Amino acid sequence: MTVTKKIFAAGLACALLAANIYAQDDWGSDDWSGDSAAASENSGSSFWERFKISGDANLAARWYFDGENASTSAVNAIPSLKLGLDYDGDSTKFSSKIRLDEQTLKYENEMILDEFKADLFVGDFVLSAGKMKVVWGKGDKLHVLDNFNSNNYYDFLMPDYLDRRNAEYMFRAQYNSPLGFRVEGIYTPIMHAETYAQKGPWVPNKVTSLTNQVLSFLDTQYPAGSLKPSSIKKLSTAAEDLYPDTYKLEYGQFGGYVNFSIGPVDLGVSYYNGHYKQVSANLTGLIAAGAIAKVAGTPYATAYNTALGPYVSMPSLHYDKLQSFGLDAQTAIGPFTLRSELVYNLTKDTDGNDPWTHNNSIGYLFGFDVGLPVHNLNLNVQMTGNVILKKNDIKDNKIVFASGIPGISTEAYDADYDPTGKYTNHKIVVQLQDKFYYEKITATIKAIYGIERADLILMPEVSFKVRDGWKATASGLFIHNFDKKENSEFYGWLDNSFIQLAVNYTF
């Protein structure tokens, strides 16, 4: 365990211990009376009665029917189990969740403990510590300013919003004012980056491409015997430590959120200071090696060993520093519930001319939901947008090397580069839901359409509550691109359409 982890673990333990001591009923004056023994016995009885154990067991069978190998693809079994333990005291609450599935057992053991937190209620304050998921913004399971928790795309978009968020170790303080507003502050000493599938159909194309670049850089451009021993050592060390260690205090996050109402409108103002959860790559070395080799007529290996060295190195990965300034609002007008979010994302690349750092951007969300006058139909429509600022610098920026080596455009390598040349990203998300048979049967169809890149995702689902916590579900996913597949935001996943049957038991 690193020093940072030890410091955080000790601090968290002290906070939880202090919360537990402060909240004990035994601090009352009855402890010093003659009835202390009876009081102690009653307290013990009520203590255990306040615990609650819950669980969710799920077994799904999935068949991928799209793509070249659909006819021979096997049916995948997807088991999962979640267990919860909760305690509800007079001035404290404790909750924890354990998650057991393929990802946590094979690849990410730390995620077995999905969540745990302790809440201490002190007057108008709520003090919390633990491994938590916190949602900021008024969107309905869709947000542009919710930054503290990273996404888990191990199974793409199939899990519900909270289920595909990675819990974060954090300290949280909330003040509920008698005047009707709420103030919230959060600090996390470390950060979890976005997580992806490490094998199977949902490994992101970007991750695969980056891995292939590194392997090509090592194996093809630097054949055996072509590098100096010092160069080999440098490359080996860089390859082993390619991804930054975010379990450091420098990756801590903090922010504040204020929620208040003006008439019928519920408003929120937020500030976040942390990092992007998606990795960025500095590819100066790869570009320089190619430029040197082209001018000198030598292989990459020779280029690496030249005195022009500082430019020529392994790709370095980093998580861009990020500040986000957010506004959100929600109100009801007749049968409609309207919601919106607006965020300005500020990075260190305010001039837009650093190809290895994301430009500043603006994100927004607008949407509504309404109960339709047909059966039990409910319609939910939301649109998200993202606009990258100073997009011209993505095209115009160049790397200038030593004399005799021409400058090279970094457009295709820029952190914000898009092959379509469209530096906006808008999606419309529509969900239509109905319930039948005394609400035992729920039918849902969800559609996501990417306007600029012509991506379409359809997610139909029919669930039936059998009895006593048992539920059967038939669902599926259809993913398609109407334009050039290589320009799709979901390139590499376009053959992943599937049908799924699942049985679930909740207690």
C-alpha cells in the first residue's frame, strides 16, 4: 500500500470512528441513572433490529447476432451478484454494497466493494465519508456536469446510470438551510479513471489503437539489436508505466454545489476542480521519429539514437487538468417536467494550440418527460451537446523540430481531433415506457441518435415481475451507423448488436 493510500485509509477510519462515537445513544444522561442496565439491554436490541441485508442475483444469456461471425457465435452467460448491508440509526446511517461479476473477480478486484459510506446528522448538516457515488445536475440519468465519478464501460451502456459509475473515496459535507437552500462540498484524495472491458466485444477501439501504436513502436520500429542498452531500458520502463497512477494526492478532486429555488424553478450552481477521466496521449516522440527517419533516410531505431533525442520517446499518457463551472435547472409546466444543464469546461489549453491537451469546451443538456394520455405511456426526451472551442487551432498547430526537419501538422494526433472535421457532438435520447397487467409488465424502448456522426442505438426491453422478488427480462441492443463506419463514435462496436434473456431475484 502506498503512503497516500495509508494516509487516506487512516483519515477515513478516524472519520468513521468519530462519527460512530458522536452518534452513540449512550451519551445521554440515562447512562448515569439506576436504570442503565435496562437501557443498555434495550439499546442493544434496537441496534441489531436497525440492520438490513439486501441482495440482487442476476443470470443473463446473451447472443450477438450481428457481424461476420454471428452465425457461429456462442451464447454468453453473464452472472452477477450484489449484496448490501445497511444500518439506520438515530443520527447515523451506514450502507455498503458488494458486487461480484466477471469484471470484479477477474480484472478489477478493488471494485468488489462497490460502495460504502457513513452519514452523520448534526443539526442541519450531513457529514459523509466512504466510497460513494454522487450525482450532480438535473438531467434524468444523463448529465454533462456530473464529474466526480468516472464511467465504467465494461458492458457499454447496458447497466443503469448509477450502476455504470465507479464509486470514489470521498468526504462530503451538506448543509440544508432553514431558508430553503442546500450547500454541498466534496473532496476526494485520489481519482479513478474510466474503466473499460479488457477482453471481449466491448474493448474500445481507441484503447486497441493506442496499444497497437505502442507495440508497433517497440517491435517493428526497433528490431532486436538496433537500440542502445540505455534506450532499451528507457523504453521498457516507459512501457511498464504507460498509464499514470491516479492514486496520488495530485489527482485529488474537490468542488461545491448550491441548490435553491426561485418560484417554481429549482436551480443549481456548481464548481468542480479535478481531471478528465479519459486519458490523453503525447505522441511527440512518434511524430519526431518519423520526421527524422524521413529526412535522414534511416530507420526509426537510428532516429531514436540520434542527438535529437528529447523529442523521440515513448508516447506519454496523462489525464488533463479540468475545472468545470455548471448551472442546472428544473421546473414543471403543466404535465411536463423540464430540465437543463450547462457547463463550461476549462483546461490548461486556453489558447487551443496544445495538441496533447483538450481544448476548452461547452456542454449542455435540455429535456423533458411527460405522461401521455394513452394507457400508462411516459415519454422522456433529452438532448446533450458538446462544443469544442478554438477548433481552428486543432488544424493549424504544428510541431517545429531542429533545423533541416520540416514542421509537422498535429491535427490527426490532437486530443480533440475528429476525422469528420465536426467539432460538435449532439445526441438525442428518447425513451418511451408503458406498464401493463397491474404494473407487473413494463415495456421500454430507448433510442440514442448521434446527429453529427449518424449513429443509432436502440435498446428495447420487456420485464415481467413474476412473484416474491423474481423478475424475467427480455432485452436487446441494436447499434448501427448510417454514414461512414470509420467516422462513427462507436467504431469497433458496430457489430455488437445482441438479444438477451435474464432472470433476476431481489431480496
